[in-house]
Amino acid sequence: MSFRREEGAAGRRPFRTPDSRTPGARSARTVHARSPRTARSRTVAAVALALGTALLGAACVPGTDGSGAGPAGGGGATAVPDPAKAGKVTLTVWDQEVRGGQNAEIEQLNEEFQEKYPNVRIKRVARSFSDLKTTLKLALSGNTPPDVVQANQGYADMVAFAKAGMLTPLDDYAGLYGWNSRYPNTLLDLNRVSADGRNFGTGRLYGLSQTGEYIGVYYNKDVLDDAGVELPRTWAEFTDALPKLKKAGELPVQFGNLDKYPAIHTFGVLQDQAADSPAQIRDTILGKGGGFDNEATERAARTLADWADQGYLPDGANGTGYDDAAKKFAGGDGAFLVTGTWQLADLKKQMGGKLGFMPPPPAQADGPLRTTGGQGLAWAVTSKSRHPDVAAAYLEHLTDAHAADVMTGEGVLPAVPGKAADRVPKDSPDGQMVRAWERLNEDDGMIPYLDYTTPTLFDTLSADLQGVIEGSLSPERLRSKMQDEYAAFRAEQGEEKESADGGTDR
């Protein structure tokens, strides 16, 4: 767990590429390829409902994590840091904001930070999500890790890094900068790790997310018109449209799963629609539910397999890259593309007026929405950073009200949108994305990413879903494997707690 804004948005300074920057601009960057995975005061209140009953609410008390899980972190900061007094600083930052709108807003905000603090140079290393996830642990383990990194929430990354002492708790900074009141607890809590390093969703704050994001449905208006298919208003109408598109000679759903994680997103949406309620899945992800041994899991896998068998997905989808699939969709190959809001800026640039966007349609027209999402990767300060105060000031700069408006201008969804979001035309793809973000939170329909559930589910589920798509793994077997992994991890967590508590009387 993003909006993007249009070029030349009001109030936005022109974005300059590295080659066109003035000599005084010092933001170094290395951009590879792609990233996956975030309104105002009334929307912030609504967001606080999302995931609401599933997470423990943390009290909005400056300088505390609201959990009683141990001392607050943040290097003991007692005053708002002033980077201008830090001397000459090189701040090394690793992020995965490599797409058009995401990259543009980060580059602009980096430039502004360096202009405000001429003594600070930002050395930016931008990697794809997959590359960042693969290399981050090794980088954090070294003697000279980056100062600021983006870390994926959940057990595999953020919890593991916090437990190993690789990240700095940010609770003191949250109090100083007012993050506890800027962000709803439900968003902050997804970046918390318990003091014993066993759980996420409660405890100390280890990151701050800049963007909001969720999985939606992009559509090509021309393809739908040519096939004589009306825009679906319900989930049943959406699924009924797929055979109609196939019969008309169109590819119903563009999809590329070479990177493996895209299937987690698509499967998540199918599971969301099949579940009795968002809480059924959400509670399991947060370690408080019954697991995956249920009809929703099996039905979602069966639907995914059926889409592949019926030709609703492209042939060889497991061998097609995520970005390649998006390019094919932008070029007119496919009526729908089920993926995250982070793709909006790039698709809009390529497709113009042909592009439409909507959340996964509800069960009944105009009914409550539900989908996978929440917020983007957390920006975190590493424990070995020589400049934690400057790093915290940088996080503040990336997430304040001005940054939110910069993001909106680039078509990126801020976790807490600002005034610029109100000026986005409501019938535009950006406007649809913003309104759906509001409605999802009002409806309490946001469901966290499935890979948060255990330390290994990202790898096992992404591989298993490739098997479901190619027909080598049955829906029943996927249901069983997911439940077995969930049950084993929860049992292990219980054993660790018992050991930490000194055992029990027998």
C-alpha cells in the first residue's frame, strides 16, 4: 500500500530531467524499471475507519506509539530538527518510485529539499520493487547502509528489519512533526512493529507512507465500444462482460505475471469479492482470523484458473512482464487491466481520453466497495544512519501538505490528499481514483495485501498462483497450502510468545 497528477498542474514548478537541471541541482539517481503498490479532513476521518476494527488504535499522543510496547524511538529527539545546522550532509536514499508520476514527484521534492538546505545532497538510488525487495536486506546488514529506505510492510521485510535492529523507531519524530494527528491511526498502525518484533500493526512506528494505493480496474473505452459492451456497474456485470468481449474478438483482461507478484493482486481482488465481508480476509492477514481454509479462497483460485482456461487472460501470461502487459493494454490489446493506482499516470500519458478507471465494481450497483490496498511502501530511517535528524526532516518534507499537492499534480494518490485533490475533475480517471479512495475508506472496504500475512507468503503465494494459472496447481490445493502456511506461522508465533512469557504451568 497512489494518485498522480497532470503535467503543468497549477502551482507546480516545472519538472526537470537530470540532464536539463541547473548545475546547482544535486539529486543523484539510478532508475531501473517499475514499481508495484496509496482527503482532506473529511476523508482523513473516513480513512480512519478503513481497516478500523482490525487494528489496535494507537492514541494520538506526541512522542508515543500509543501501544505501551516500550520506549519511544527517534534518537531521543526533543526539538524539530533543523537540517541547515547539520553541516555538510550526503543523504543516501533508496526508493522504488520509478514510474513516471511517482518519479517526477520524488525528483521535484528532492530538488526542493536541497534548495531549502544547500548543505544537504540527496544521493538517490531508485530501483524496481522486485530489485529493492531483493537487495534491501543485504544493504541494511552492511556497515554503510542507506540513510532512508522504502520498506514493504508485513513480516517479511519491515518486521524482520525492525526485529534485527536495522531501522530507527520514529515515535519521537512523529510527536515533533505531528504525524500522529496528520495520519489516521489505521494507516500509522500498518507501519508499527511490536517491541518484541513478533507482530505488526501495534508497537513502535518504523516508517511513514507517502502514498495511498489500491487495486482497481482500468478500461479502454474504445475497446468496450467496439465490442458493444457497456461499462459494468456490478461485479456480476463485470464477469459477464468477459465472454462477450472474447466473442467479439477482444482480449478481456490484459495480464502479465512473469514478475509473479501481479497475480497476488488479481487473486486478492477475486478473493475480496468472494468473501463474506472484508473483515473475513483482513482479520486473517492481521493474525486474528480463521485463516484461508474457506470457500472464498477456493472460489477466487477457481475464478483465476477459469479466466486462464477460457482465454480471458492472454496466452503465456506467466511469461509476460508486468510492464510489458501494461504497455500492451495502453496500445489497445485488452479491454481491462486489473492493477494498482500507481499505473494511472503512465497509462493516462499513453492513452489520453481512451483510458477509464474504476474500483472493482460492487456486488450491487452503487453498493459498498471492497478491494486490496491501503498505502504505499513505508519510508524508513536506518539505524546506522549518521544523519537521523536530517532523514526525519526529509520524511516530513515528503509527506507534508505541499508534498500531497505535488503528488496530486502528477497523478499520484497521497495517503492523506491535500487541497489539490478537490480540484481534480470528478469524471476524469484521476477524479474516479480519488473518489473511490474516499468511498473505499467510508465503506471500510480496504483489505491489506495478502503477502503481509506471513514472512514467506509473498514467495510461496506468487509461485503457487503461477501454478493455478498454468493448471499445475488445483484451487483446492492452493486453499490447503495457504491454510497450512498460515496455521504453522500462527502456531510459531504462539510458541514464541509462550517462551517469552516464561512458559506455562503444565
